[in-house]
Amino acid sequence: MRDATLTLSRSALLHNMARVRACAPQSRVLAMVKADAYGHGASLVASWLSPHVDALGVAFMEEALALRDAGIKTPIALMEGVFNAYELATARALDMYLVVHQSQQLDLLEKHPSGPPLTVWLKVDSGMHRLGFSPSEAVLAYQRLEALPSVVRIVLCSHFAAADVTTSLQTEHQTTVMNALAARLPAMPRSLANSAAILGRPEVHHQWVRPGIMLYGSSPFADRTAADLDLEPVMTLHSRVIAVRDISAGEAVGYGATWTSRQPTRLAVVAIGYGDGYPRHAPSGTPVLINGRRYPLVGRVSMDMITVDVSDEPVQPGDHAVLWGEGLPADEVAAHAGTISYELFCRITGRVERIWR
């Protein structure tokens, strides 16, 4: 059995979901479970969340079908929408919400106007400049949707580019754009708030919020920790020490000899590497928790192993190591590696054993 294991905590997930409800008590919740629920396992996470949310969000049809095949009955929003008649018919048959963000998707709906009733999320590009109708196009897009007999509900939505950057004026700009557009349209539900906006901008919660990273226990902010926000890690990545060795001062460690000991050093070799999804670019000094104590990674990350400077501590083969999760925030490890916790979560490979509790 591979030493690397991933423990997933249902109680932590539901605690974080309760935080969403506490922050936005008047809003409905579309919980993001795309990208295999940020690497946590979409079917499992969706089954845990379904009794507590109003809808689930995925990127594309295949992700939605996997949830339906797993028996998930909760409405599912396709955040990239549909792109052909088969996907449209499937979405109608399986109670999926459609995000519509470009004219070709409107054309598709108009070519197939009849069928089971649809909820459509009309996406507006308020400043992210990725997907969505421009504000000048959005009124006509709404009118075309409203004319379709099968479209029974429309939600106006957009995506913030910088809600996690508290000093940025981008969110205020995007909010102003959306408020001006909403004033030109009939009253309808709105959805703007991602995790950062749920936690920090109650004025944009509106009728629907879309939590993502906060559900999994990471902070969307660079300057506020998950603990500051009362979020608990759902994922803990564990492994074990498989060897301990002593080296002399002046000895290099690992591929490329990128780290050299300045004094006699005890090294613990931990069974984790980029083959498991641990970031290869994690530098020397990245913290690793062994037996509840922090030690620095030294040398390059290998495919199957890392080396850790444990000083002269009595670390032994078989001792427990945490790479991130309980006791060691993923956000902190990600910051050392020059990335974000989202990427750490999504890169865990299939050879890491999953344990659910």
C-alpha cells in the first residue's frame, strides 16, 4: 500500500458550509464542485453537500453527468453552458441550469425552443473579460431568452476578477456595472458573490452566492488565514517517514545538488513526491509536519520522495507526516511553492489512497 493517503473530513466540509449560510443567510447557495470538487472527489462531496445547498456548480456536461450517474439529484449548473443539441436535450432532461454567455448559445436555444422548462443564468462580462455578454449586449440577450417559451427562470450573473484583493477597485467597478444593468432590466435574481465576496462583501450577496474554495477550508485572501475566517481544512495529505539518515556538513542533497548542509544534519525521507501531486517546485524551507512538529523540506522534490531536515530530533521510520491539512494550512504550503491551494488540491494523483471520515 502506498504510504501517501488523503483524508477527507465531512464534518469540516459541513462546518464550512455553515459558514456560508452564516455569512449570507438570505441567499440561496450554488456550491462549486467542478474539477472533481477541487480535487476532493465530486461525487462524495456532492452527496455530503446536497442536503445543505440549493444547487451544485460544475464546469461542463461530463462533470454533471458523472454526478447524475452517482445518484446526485440536486440541480446542477453548467457554468460553461451547452454547445450542441445533444447537450441541450440532456440538460433539459436531467434538471440542469444553463449558463448562457455568448450569442451562439442563444442561437442554439432558439433553434430548439420547446422542451422541459429551463432555468438560465445570463452571464455578463462586467470586467473579468473571460466569458459573458458585454453590458451593451446583455439587454438584447435577456429579451431573446425571455421570448423563449421553455425558459421559465432567468438569473443575472457575473464573476468578480479581484474580490480577493481588498485594495483593488475592480470589484466596485464591476458592482457598479451590474447595478446599472439591473436597473435596465426587469427584476430578477442576481448572483455575483464568490468565496471572497461571501466573506467580505455582504452588499453583493444578492439572491444567489457561489462558494468555492471556502467550502474546502482555504482562504481566498492572501492576507487572511483560513483560521482567521473560521474555516476548517477538508483535505489532509499524509504520508510516513520511510528512512532516516545522518549527513556531514558540506553534503549536498537531492537532484541538482541544490541544497547543502551547513552542519551535521539528520534527514528524514518522506514517501511523497510530484508523482503524488506534491508540488515539484516547492523550495527548500517549505514546512512539513512530522509527529506534530514543523521541519523544513530540503533539496528538490523527487517523483516519490522528499527529504526533510529534522535537526537532531528522534524521528524514526514509520513516523507520521502531514504535507498539508490539519495542523499545516494548505495556503501556507502553497505560498512557499509560489502557487495557491486550489492547485495543490487539484493536482493530487490517483495513486494517493483516499480515506473518508
